[in-house]
Amino acid sequence: MLMADMNDIDDSGRIELDGRLLQALVAVHEEGSLTRAAQRLGLTQSAVSHAVERLRAITGDALFVRSGRGIVPTARADALVVGARRLLAELRDFGQAGAFDPAQLRRTLTIAANDLQRDLLLPPLLARLRAQAPGVLLRVIPAGAPTPELLRDEACALVLTPRPPEAGDILQRRLFDDEYRVFFDPQARQAPRDQADYLAAEHLTVAHDGRLRTLDIDDRIAGLGLQRRIVATVPVFAGLAALLAGSTRLATAPGRLRHGVLRGLADAPLPWLQPAPGLTMYMVWHQRHQDDPMHRWLRELLVACAGAAAPQRSASPPPPSTL
């Protein structure tokens, strides 16, 4: 049952619930902080606090409670924020029913990406967003091992991943291809000479979300019946560098990481593993966004960023398709 004070009820007895209150609810829920929510919305902290108090009066629920030095949402807030995002999306669609103009956008765009695609694609994407849509805030969250629910959530516009979740309402577009390489510290060892040398070493790998295996290469090697001595797993590729430094360990990871979080390490191919293990990166979205002009524009920007980031010696750019 909804509750409200007199300031939230108009002359006809209807509860006043406007887009600003919904924006405050979503911002506080996602930021976990009144201060950060205020900064995101361009408001004072007192204005956001007042909005939360109005929402508490309307809903009859605390919505956010203190936990340690921060705040956490109640179960009611978790449920309400789903509807709030949907209503805000409908309001944006209503306001943008005419010709689409990126310069007029005033919204947060959330993209889920792990560190390979984050470091490769999102810096040039942000530069293009600042030039074309300065009113947009780019919010990046970890993709982990993505599930369909991540994209069904109204808060996430796109996921960048080599493993698109499989579901009838999820669409995908290839962005670029990469190949797996063996990374090592050249001050501590040489590249593995052959398969036996490779298998004799200690290995590191990435396991997103605490899973045992999430990389295609791990599945490929295990499928061949080969056993490696994996001595540590990390949740992101950036965690490999410190564990490789000064050791004879190996990590098999996407080659383009040599330009990012694995810069400074040496890498070598796996000639004994044929055909050479590859990796394809996709952008993935929910079908509700397929014909949205704003979302189509965002996807086109990412395709352009992927094309600009492709090394000259790499495979040809992705084939044309309907975005």
C-alpha cells in the first residue's frame, strides 16, 4: 500500500511521482551513496536527500539503510528500481520521439565489459561520446561471465564479451577477432619450446565470478585431454601481471592484452595447438533496443571504435550487418 504526506498529493488526491524522484531512486540505488548520486545528477546532496525522503513517504518503506560507512537498498527498493528504470526509459523514448540528436542526450549509458575490451574500446568510445553527446555519462561495470539477466535489466545497455549469453531475446554483433598467446616474464624464462615445455610449467588463468573455467582456451586445452598445473586464478586479466613478474609461470591470454594490462611482458604463439586458438569479441544487447535510434547510434560508435583499434596486420574488419 502506498503512503504519502500532504506535499505529495495534488488537489485531486493523486500521488505526485515525477521523473526526478525516479532518477534519484535509480541513482542512489546504483551509486550506494547520496553524495555520489548527487554528483551524478548534478544536484546538491540535500536535494537528493529530500527526494529520498519524499519517496519514503510515498512508499512507506525506508528504501535505503546504513551499512558500515555506506547505505544499502531494502528489498522494496530493489523491486521498485526495476519499474523506475522502465518508466524512465519510456519517458526518454517519449521525449525523443522526433529526430534523434545525440547532442541533446542527458542520460547515463551503462556498458558491461571486462578489462580487455574495456581498455581497448572504451577510451575511444568515451572520446566520441564527449564530442557528440557531452550530456552523456558513461558508466562501466564488470561483465564477468554475462547472463541474459544482465541485459534484461533496464540499467545495462550493452555487454562486450567473447561469450554472448544464449537466449532468444539477446542479439549480438562481432566487433573484432584476437588470438590467444602465451605470456611470460622474459627476465625469468624463455618462451616454451614445445608442448611438453608448456605443460611442465606452472600456469595462471582467469576465472570470472569465481567459476572454475571461463576462458575458451581453458576449455580447448581441457577438451584435448591435456592437463596443466594451474597454481592460481584471478578474476580479471589485470591480475595476471603481478603473478607472472619474476617467475617462470605462464598465462595463456588474448594477444591484444600486450597493449594494455599485460604491457611489458613477453608473449609467444602456441604452434603446437592447431588450428591456432582464436577469440572473437561481440557486443550484445537486448532485442528491445534493436530499433531504438539512440541505441543504434551507440552501436555504430562501438563498431567504429573496433575498426580503428584493429591492428593493420589483423584480419579484415567485421562484415556489414544490420545494426
